[in-house]
Amino acid sequence: MTTSPPDVIRCAYAELVVTDLPASRDFYVGVLGLVVTYEDDEALYLRAFEEYLHHSLVLRKGDLPALAVLAYRVRSAADLDLAEAYYGELGVRVERRAAGATRGIGEAVRVEDPLGFPVEFFHEAEHVERFTQRYDVHGAGALARLDHFNLDTPDVPAARKYYEGLGFRVSEDIQDDEGTVYAAWMFRKPTVHDVALTGGDGPRLHHIAFASHERHQILHICDHLGALRKSGMIERGPGRHGVSNAFYLYLRDPDGHRIELYTHDYYTGDPDNPVITWDVHDNQRRDWWGNPVVPSWYSEASTVLDLDGKPQPLIARSEAHEADVTIGADGFSYTTRQQKEFKLGEQV
Amino acid sequence: MTTSPPDVIRCAYAELVVTDLPASRDFYVGVLGLVVTYEDDEALYLRAFEEYLHHSLVLRKGDLPALAVLAYRVRSAADLDLAEAYYGELGVRVERRAAGATRGIGEAVRVEDPLGFPVEFFHEAEHVERFTQRYDVHGAGALARLDHFNLDTPDVPAARKYYEGLGFRVSEDIQDDEGTVYAAWMFRKPTVHDVALTGGDGPRLHHIAFASHERHQILHICDHLGALRKSGMIERGPGRHGVSNAFYLYLRDPDGHRIELYTHDYYTGDPDNPVITWDVHDNQRRDWWGNPVVPSWYSEASTVLDLDGKPQPLIARSEAHEADVTIGADGFSYTTRQQKEFKLGEQV
Amino acid sequence: MTTSPPDVIRCAYAELVVTDLPASRDFYVGVLGLVVTYEDDEALYLRAFEEYLHHSLVLRKGDLPALAVLAYRVRSAADLDLAEAYYGELGVRVERRAAGATRGIGEAVRVEDPLGFPVEFFHEAEHVERFTQRYDVHGAGALARLDHFNLDTPDVPAARKYYEGLGFRVSEDIQDDEGTVYAAWMFRKPTVHDVALTGGDGPRLHHIAFASHERHQILHICDHLGALRKSGMIERGPGRHGVSNAFYLYLRDPDGHRIELYTHDYYTGDPDNPVITWDVHDNQRRDWWGNPVVPSWYSEASTVLDLDGKPQPLIARSEAHEADVTIGADGFSYTTRQQKEFKLGEQV
Amino acid sequence: MTTSPPDVIRCAYAELVVTDLPASRDFYVGVLGLVVTYEDDEALYLRAFEEYLHHSLVLRKGDLPALAVLAYRVRSAADLDLAEAYYGELGVRVERRAAGATRGIGEAVRVEDPLGFPVEFFHEAEHVERFTQRYDVHGAGALARLDHFNLDTPDVPAARKYYEGLGFRVSEDIQDDEGTVYAAWMFRKPTVHDVALTGGDGPRLHHIAFASHERHQILHICDHLGALRKSGMIERGPGRHGVSNAFYLYLRDPDGHRIELYTHDYYTGDPDNPVITWDVHDNQRRDWWGNPVVPSWYSEASTVLDLDGKPQPLIARSEAHEADVTIGADGFSYTTRQQKEFKLGEQV
């Protein structure tokens, strides 16, 4: 590459296609407590309590549940030109979008990135009230801000290399002794990640994550779903990740889009931040408490659209799948290397 | 019955036989943070931070992991005579024990109760320092007090009737539409239970439980076990019970004895405290968040000794087992009655 | 006394006269999150989330802010007759009230007790939905139940003796080396108190207290008041009490009635529960962290009505006031007895 | 200035002179739970649980309690040359230090900055084990990382301008209607601050702050000090700041150095992060709950040494002091502008 990449600040918003806006509103506003910046019959524009840009999540009505776009904020308007040139050199589809093409967002560049995801870069965005201290409207499960995207992609090393080209650095990854890479966590803002790359058939959106301040806020959302008799929306957790050390919960929205609630990861902003590599057979990598990962978490993910709004075809992962090497007949995991190895499912 | 039962205050202590005292000490003192009142080569006498009686748990060295005794405190010394007469009339084995027969405990009456459990009634006990405000020694997972015993017994209605005879009241139970009772929660102190009766082959000890003040203290114990690479000791949870509304975690000690950590149940002390009956097919009864119960939790429990220290033979449950009617081929559960029913495992 | 006292279960509800019902509603419902069982133009009937009796607090519109009644629940209907006889023998005013005289409450006995407080005993009450698991309506500052009343009375030993006659026991008290008693905490349900007796001009209501499960729920109420720009309603705290070990916060409602939010006291239900006596000069007795008590907390309290609704005249405390011996020119306090004593205000 | 400033990543460590190392160890290790990287008879090198550089705090034995140095980490070794040149152009004293001049720290540049503080810039540092997941050694009051320095300086606008020259940006400040600036919060890492500038006689160190993940960890440290009968070390709080929104606690170490414990501020990393200006008369600016600031917090601070280890002379603030305009005879504050103004002390 001869062109400089745009200076990405952080992951900034996602747009999801949902099939039933009122049902989605019940979930994202009623249960997650996201703040409605704007809504009409076609879309909901939502933000978390400490965000002052117009939205960090757009839900747009459509026929097929899908990811419409992932947006990264760049440092300046000039970075849009860099983005246009950079992706031009990469040879992928690039579109310039006028300010307001997405409500609340200024001029932008949209691309179909080399991994097959629809990605937007923008700098300008409308400012709205930051509800950090609006405790009168914070619920028991208050969420502070968007934290990261997690993407299914067949070739993790290739995807990592692409994101390193954009200036992202790796905080943690999962490998095996043969060097197969199952997942990698990469960041621009100094947290564990802005984007995680999960090895799987792709491009698909695995999940987007919002951060809270404390764990009881996440636990409340479990309790709240129980009270609504919607505990089936809880897919996995709550638990503590080995990777990232974050306390987590995975939910499925009414269309099956996966949302993570997340808190307590760590500062990664120094240039020599140590990279942590986890063994795929380490039973505490995905859950520090050794609780099993449910199969759906490995296998299901959201369809991704191209810039014309058509579903991207899937490319199958050719390397081993993490689920296959850790669950079932051929998968051996351990809690301590010194132990006689045991299979998941035999645990206690 | 013509004899009055003793006036039971609450569940007070359990004695467990363990096979490796140092390993047990690592778990109960090192991880759970229980306070050592006394220890020698044969036994450990432990209490939680807000307890001022000599112990709420005795771990005694032996060849076979087992429950040696469950002890209830009675209101006065005179209740010992009542206990002796009451169990005499019940026709079960009764023994009078001198003060100090168990270190720190005064005169006592021990019986093999009609359910086959070794049960002690005592009033006098040695007082030791109450560490309520000794925050200098409270760890991040501080436990406040013993909360309850949970017993496997084949015939829950019969066991309930026996405990009602002793003055216990039911707070909650699990039944099905045919009237089969799968479990009942019964109390003397005004919490959800001092003893839970779980339908299963018995007599066996399902677990004993300690209460903390806040949920983060329980979460820390998960984190601590992860750090020790002993996450395999976490059997089930953390989660929120439907029954009792308590936040819970189930651990297995080095001998496989099950310990629950528990917080946030509710006051039951008024005479008209409403009894809650849960449908065995209600997927949120055991976990309010709908997370599945692991099979071992249903099937495994500790051997119970008779007053001679010999294992009690098991009596098989003849009615349906909760695991069988809620997991697998014939078990249908629901989150809301209105929903098309679904099987556990199909969840999400 | 030749008559047996009624068997009191616990403190059950209070009725306060407030001057501006909508303003009170904003505070008790809007900020504290209490559940409205019933309301009309004259009164609000409120309960906390784990309560199933009709109310634990009545706010009644009136011209003068005052305490109208303190109500204790008794074990059975027969206890009403005992109450009537008992107070008859005590020679105070006694009235029998028909069921429904207070909405939701059955037949009752009201007395002007020997301390000058209007006290009701009732057994029957209307049951309403218990919102324990209605997490869909629990706010971030959810309160679980009424915990206790705190009363200003000039002669604490006399008041203690009176309450001991009613079967209450002391958990903790504050004294000095000369034997002056400044306050005592007394209970029927097995918590630190159902009623606290504070030495001061009386009869006055010092405060009523509601319990939450965790401390963050109390902290949220502080944050919420800050967001409303009503931080002036926070009188004292949050802090940790020395006495009771509870985490606390004192608020003043729109009429100046003091409400405590409270959590983390301890179990007192065993007959030999150790009594803790604090030295009035111990700087950590009122706040374990040594933070000073604000003067208003010592001096201000709510007027108490007689059974005709007229303010009770005050009787001045003749013994030393706690504020006088611990704050200001003549008051010496210490953190450790070994230290050179220092005055409050010189702290740090 | 013609020279580029060094690229500062964040505040990285402080060195304090303490007079009694064992007493300081009791506080910083015994109570705050900081991890000892190295210690000898002359000094203690400490870090918090999520830090992997050799230390974030050095305590060095000396005769006079003082601040010996504040250290900022820079992005690369080349930034040391930039620092040397930059401060050379500023005309202040500059010293190059060899690697190891401070244990665990590589080559460094030390300066007496224009505000009179001894400041070090370093890039290389020894890596040590990051205890993020070492929950076996985390106490109930676990601290995650150094968060910021707070400095007393007489002329806040001048100090702000100096720090802006170094690339710091303002997140919040306190002013009055006449434009007097009382304090400013400035950052490099995307939190509310790496350094706060407080208007006062200076140069003095007001405090250094460590961050925890949750509030209960800070509350535990209060409880712990209470248990040690050292509650006198609690100077102010716990509380919620208006500025920064952080939950806070101020302690005084055995030499009187002030340590803040801090959590829950917000992300500031976007280039258009909104600056919040607080009115000095807003009673919720320093404590969102309106609790008063104790006078010592305004008046006391640590002596600062020059590069020869001699105390820097103080320069008096010529503008109004925040304490003077908000406490006492001439200070008017408000909770809401609409209210009749009231003085602090009259609150409630």
C-alpha cells in the first residue's frame, strides 16, 4: 500500500435491519434502556447514556434481518479523502455519501471492505445531550457506551493483517499449538477492542457490544428479561471472559441479532501493551469460570449486506472451527495443563 | 403425636466428613474465606463473618466423604428434653450427647430422623468473636452466615409433613399439574428456608448454603477459582433462582460436597407469608434467566451417615424425577405458558 | 403488669401527614420508587417492592407535617384483645378501630403509648401483588421493605423498659462511662431493630427507614437527587453506621420528614444475640468512617399527633444530649481509646 | 515555541517522600492493597493490579514528606530528545537521567517545569506481571491503575496554557461569572484527566488518584480503615463528583499525602469531546450530592521538591480561592439557579 490509511478513532455505530420495529423498540429501549435520539416509522436512532453523538445504533425496518453498516469515526474531515484513496488502492467498492445520508451523520465514505463488510468512515456528527448525569432517567441496567463490533470471518490472520493496515493493534488472540488462529481482538481506542475477528464462515456479524460501568447493571437486564418472561433472549452468560477479563452477557434481539453487554476490561493504550495469546484448549479462555459456550454462540451470526443492500455470500472457513476442537467427540480442553485433560461436558 | 416438638430457631451447623483436610482448608478457608475457630489434625471448625457461635461448619477427616450431622439450634435447654421425647414418640433412634461431645457445642440430642438424616438439636454453644466489622480480614468474597440445608429425600410430601410437625412452614414449592411435588422450601427463621426438600433418592445431602450481603462477593469467588485454575469446582451458576429469588452459585468442594453461595432472598416472617408454587415445566423456576440446570446438579449428592457413622442405604424416589420431566426426550418446559412449548436445549 | 402483651411481629407501617401530596409523590414515588397501592386526593398508600400487605407508608394530606401513627403487626386477631387489655392496664388512651378505618387494614387497636406516640396494632391487612420479581418496574434505587422506626424520647431507659415489656429486645445501645444512655436499638423481627429510641425532646419521630438489598441502590438515589438538582434533600450520608453496621443515607422529604435508606445489618434472632454497647465518645459509633453527624440530624424531628390529630406537647430531655457531648466546645471523641483524644471537627 | 513537545501517553508514576516506610507500607499495601514490585530499606515500588510497568508509585524514605517527581510516559525513546529540547527552549532546568536512575525505569528526562513541579518523561520501563486476573490476591478494595495527578498552582489559565502546549486537552473546568478559573481537568489518555490544575498557592501536590472498577471496592477501603480504627485517615467522601462524574474518596496517608480513590468517569477520546464548565457557586460541582467539602481539602497539600530535592518556595494565588467564595461569610452557592441562593452550611 502506498496510501496512508484514515486515522480511525474508534468503532462508532452500527446499523441493523430489523423486521419489526416495535418489537425491537421493546428490546433496545424497553429492556436495554437505550436513549431514543430520533424515531419514525422506518428507523430508530439510539444511543447509550454517556454518548453525545447522534446515535451509536440505528435500527432500520426491512424484510431480512441483517447488518447494514459498521461505522468507524475518523479524526478529521481530511481522513475521509484518505479513506477514499486507501480503499481505492485496495480495489474494493467505495462510495462517497453526503452529509445527512444517514440522519445525524456528516459526510462519509462507505466501502465494501476486503473482508466483505459494509463499513463507513465519518467524522462529523450531530451532537445531542450527553446523559451521563441524567440519573433521573438511568434505569437499573444503564449502559454507558458502544464498546465494540465482533465479526465472523473465515481467515483470521488475513483479517488481522487488513486491520493492522488500518492502524489497529492486537490485544489478545486464541491459537492452538499448530498455529491456527481462531480469533483476535483489535483496538484503536485504548480498550481491549474496537473489533474482534472470530474465525467462521463469513462475512457475518457475530455481535455488537455495549459497556456498562458495573456488573449489577448487566445482572439487572437478566432479571428484567426474566420478569418479562423473555429469558429465552439470554443466549450465554452472564460470565467473566478469560479473554479481555470482561464481565459479559449475550442476548439475542427479536430478529436474532446478538448483543453483548460488557464491562471491566482493561487499559491498552501504551505502545508496548502485552499481547495475550490463549490456547484454544484452555477451558477458561471464553469463560474464566469454565462455564460452557452454548453451540448457537459459535454457529449463529447475522447476515451482512453489501452497499446495495443485498446479502453477501458466505465464504466457508477452511481451518478448524473453535467449536469443533473444543466441544464433542474430538475436542479436548483443560483447566490446567498439568491436569489429565478432560472434555467439556464432563466438567464436574 | 402427643409430644410438643422442640422450638427450633434455625439451621445452625453441619459436619462433613472430608478425606483430605489440607485440600478442604484450601477451599473453605482459602477460597470461601471462612474463619477458623479451631483446627487440629482431625478437624476444622469454621464460621462465617457475622456468626458468633463456635462454628457453622465442621470438617472432619475420614475415609469416605459424607454428611455426619445436620444441627438445628433450639430456643432453650428445655427444648432438648422435648426433642428427646418427640423423637422417642416418633420411634427413631435418639441419643443424648454431653456438652463438648462436639467441640464448642453444649449438651445435645442426636437422632436419626424419619427421613434417615443424622440430626442434632442443641441450645448452648461457645461464643466467639463476631467478625461483622472486622473488615480488615474480610476478603472480596466475604460470607456472612450459614443460610440453609438442602436434602434429597424420595417422598417430598411426607418429608414436608414431618418438618411441619417440627414447626417449619413452606415458603415455595415445585409441583406439576398432576400434583407431584418435586421440591419444597421450609423455614423457621424468617428467610425462604432453613431446609429445602428435593425429591430424589435419599437420604442424601444435596448442599449446604452460606449467605453473603451482595452479589459481587459471590462473583469474586468465581473469579478467584478461575485464578487458581480450579474453575472445575464451579458446578452451576452464578444465576438468579426463580424459587426464592436468590442470586446463587453452586460449587463442589474437593470431596464433591456441594456448597451454595446465596444472597437476596426475602422476608417470610409474617404468618400469612404467601406460598409460591412453581410449575415444574416453568423454565425459570430453577434459574430466572432460563439458564439450564447441569445434569450433575440433579443427580449427585453426598452420602449421609447414621449415628454410628455408617452410610445410610438409599431409598429410591418412586415418583417422577425433576430432571426427567424437564430435560431430554420427554421433558417439555416453557418460559411463558402462552408460548408454543419448547424443550430445554432448544432454548435460543 | 398482669396482662400479657400482644405478640408483635414487626414494625409494619407509618402514616405521615404531608402538606403537598403531589410534591410528596414526586419524592416517594418518583425518587424512592415506592409502589402506589392506592391514591386519591387525600392520601397515597405506598409499599416497597417485596411487600405484599396493602401499604407500609401512608401519606395523608394535612396542614401540619406530622406523624399520625406508627403501626405494628401482631401475630393473630386475638392479639388485638391483648393489646386493648394491656394498654388499658397501662392506663393510656386506647381505641378500637373497625376494619377499613385505614384503607387496606383490618380491625385495629390504637393507643397513645406511654412515650406519647400514636401506635396501632393490627393483624389483618389486604394482600396485594408482591413485586419481588417484577424487575421490569424496579428502578436503579429499588427498595425492598420497611425496616424500622426511630423515635425521639427524653428518657431512653424508661422507653427501653416499656418496649421490653412489649417483648422487644435490645441489640445495641450508646452510653457513656457514667451510665447515661443516649440511644437504644430494639427488635422483634430478627434484624437490628424495629424501633430505635433516641434520647431527645419527645415524643418526636426521628425517621422511618426502608431497606434495599445492595448499597448501589442507595447510591443511585443520591445520584438521582443530584440529577433533579434536589441534593439539598440529602441530609447525612451515605455512610456506614458503627451501630448496626448498616450502610445508610438520610433524606428529608418535602415536609422535612426524615427517611433513612438502609442495608446490610445482621441477624439477631438467636436468644443470646450479643448486645453491643458503644461509648458515646467513640467517633465511629454513628459513622464507622468517622464522618461527622450534621447538627440538624441531632436536633430536628417530626411532630407527633395524638389520637385526635393534635400535636403532642414536647417533654425536654433532662440528661445530656448526644450532640452536646460529642460536638463543639465540651465534646471529646476518639477513634481509638489509646489516642490522644481529639474533638470532632479537628478530624484529619 | 518552535520545538515540538514530546508525545505524552499518560501520567505514569509519582515518587513521594515519606518519613516512616513501615507506616506507609501498612497504608499503601495493607489497606490500599497495592502490589509490591520491589522494596528495600530505602524505598517501596508499588503498582496496582492491572499495571505491568515496574511501578506507578514510589515511596522513598526521607526527613520531610514531599513530592519528589511526577512522571509521564512518552510514546517512544525519541520523545526524550524532544522533551529535552522543548524544556530547553522553555528555559527551565533539564536533566538527562540514565536508565535505572530510578529502579525499573529506562532513560529519562527530568525537568523543573514552568509551574515549579519536578516532572519526568520516560519511555522504557521494566515489565512485570500484570495481575489483572490474579483474583487470588485481589482484596475487597482492589485498585486497577493510577488515574491522575492533581496539582495546586496559583494561575490556572497559565498552567492550562502550558499543558495545552504539551498536547493536553481540557475536559472540564470551574469558573465564575467574572471569568476567574478555579480549576481545570486535562487529559492525554481518553479519561477525564491525567492532570488536574487546582487554583491555590503552589507548586504543591494536591493528590494522586488510583482507579478501581466498582464503587464497592472504594467503600470497602472505608470499612477497612474503620476496622483498623484509622477512620481519621478518611478526609472527604465517599461521594460522587459533579466534575468528572466519578465516585470518589479522599484519604490522607501517614505523612498527610492525599490519595484519591476514583471510579466511573467517562470516555473523552473523540476530538470534539464537549468541555463542561461548572459555576464555582454550583453546590453540586465538587459533590453531586451537595455534601460539603471539608476545609482541609481546600487548604492542605504536599510540598514539592526541586531537582536537588529541596522544597520549592510557594507562590501565593492572587485570584480568589474557591474555598473563600463558596464557604463562609461571603460565599453563596446554589443547587439550582432558580432557587433563592443559600450558603453552604445552611444546607438542609
